[in-house]
Amino acid sequence: MPYIKQEDRSRFCWNHSAYVPKTAGELNYLITDICCAYLECTGKSYSAINDILGALEAAKLEFYRRVVVPYENDKIRENGDVF
């Protein structure tokens, strides 16, 4: 995950109180809208499309590492391992 400088983060902060997606469809729409805005800004090219796919994959992996793994480890401790 490319961590950006603290002073640059305010440009990207999204106001969580404004509206938070409540369904998978709304979350998908929001992510797609951001990707389309990036594509509109950079111009449609193989490179820009590859940038988007790479960023989505990296975000997925970071979410898995930071959120899913600790959750699964908690559940293993709580309920016992499958293996």
C-alpha cells in the first residue's frame, strides 16, 4: 500500500459523515466512480487501465492483510481452528 505523506492526506479525505455506502452495490459504485474519474483525468490508455487494476489489487491485498487476517485469527482463537 503506498502510504502518502500526512500533509497530503487531507486532499483525499472523504467525509465519512456525508454518506457511507450501505450495500455492496453502493460500495462497488463508489469504487467504480473513483476509477472512472482517474481514467477521465489521465486519459484512457493501457497504462492508465493497468494503473487502476494494479491499485485495486494492491488495495484488496492491503485490506486482506490489515482487516481480514486479524479478524480470521480472532475467530480461530474464539472458535478453534479447522485443521
